[in-house]
Amino acid sequence: MTTDRKTPGDRTFAKKASARTDQVKGAVKETVGRAVGNERMTTEGRAERAKGDLRQAGQKAKDAFKR
């Protein structure tokens, strides 16, 4: 039997996945920017990856305090 209700764990997983997605997108954008010589894309990729890193660190800190 399954329910459609969301639990707090589901939201946490979604936030962690979203942070990881930002990290991966940023890394790809940074790599492509370097490959084509586009400094703006490289910088945007670094910023996006850093945003994902911060979000992931925040989620890990929340998890540490929940235990």
C-alpha cells in the first residue's frame, strides 16, 4: 500500500538531489566554458557549482543536528 503523502525525508532527499544537480550542472558548464574558451560560461559554472556545494553543506548540517 502506498500513499501520496510527502514525508520530511522526501523533502530532504529532494533538496539534496537538487544541490547535487546544481553541482553537476556547474561542473559541466565550467568544463565546456574552458573547452570553448568562454570565460563567462566558466565563471557561471564555478558559481553554480559553489551554490550546489553550499546547499549540500547546509543539508548535511541540518542532518547532523537532527540526530
